[in-house]
Amino acid sequence: MGARRPFFMASNPSDKERELYREVSRTVSSALPGVEVLALELNGKARFCVYVDAPGGVDHALCERVTGVLRPYLDRYSVEVSSPGPERPLRTREHFAHAVGRKVRVKTSGGRLRGEVVGAGPRSLRLAPPVGEPTDIPYDEIVRANLIDEGAR
């Protein structure tokens, strides 16, 4: 049901992709309270995939409901709806707070890091790399982040 590797967003998403993400997020959240649009990938001129999450998890029934809400887009786009999968993207401070104790992959404006989330403060993420001392990463420097599926090889 979910994508193997969901994306946070493209490193440099186009203005069209950003606007579509905001529009789809508003549409889904107003029609289905509690359902969160985590990411949107514009896969060509007339196709996009939206990754959603909900407190009770994502199943086929929820994907169908989201697809129904996005029906007005079907005249312009082919629409896919998916769960975030085991390597779900992390976008908000709350996402990072829920990830404390889990391994993550983080891309910042200065490079890429992997490690365990040991803290999620009001201004920065505290990440313990496999080797070395924990480091604080300001949220505004994070370009992309997602959980690492510890069951994957």
C-alpha cells in the first residue's frame, strides 16, 4: 500500500509543486479533519502523488476517501494517494518529537546526516550520529528528513 521510499519534497520543488501541495493540503484537511498531507510529488505535467497520514494509520479506505476529496483534480491530473510507508517523512517539530529514539536521515543546507533523534526542542533537532557527539540542527536548516526503516536491509 505505501511507497517504499516516500519523499519529503523535491530538494528544490517548483513553484507549481509548492502551490499544489498547499492547495491539496487545505482541501484534504478541511474535508477530512485529522488527515495530514505529508508530501506531494509532482510526477510530470499531469500526475501527482500525495502522501497522507492519520492518527489511526493509513489504509485503503482512507486512501479512497482522500481520492474522493481530490476528485476535482482528476480533470487536470492523474492522482495517486499513498501512505508514508515505514520511512515516513518528518516535516514538523511534532513529527521529530514523536521520532525521539528512532533513527533518521536528515538533509540540511550544509550536508547529509544520519543518527538517532535524542531531542526535539523548540528551535532545533538534537541528533546523535553513529559515531561522535550529538549535534543540534536548527529546523530552518533542514531541507528533508525521514525515518530510517530499521527492518530494511
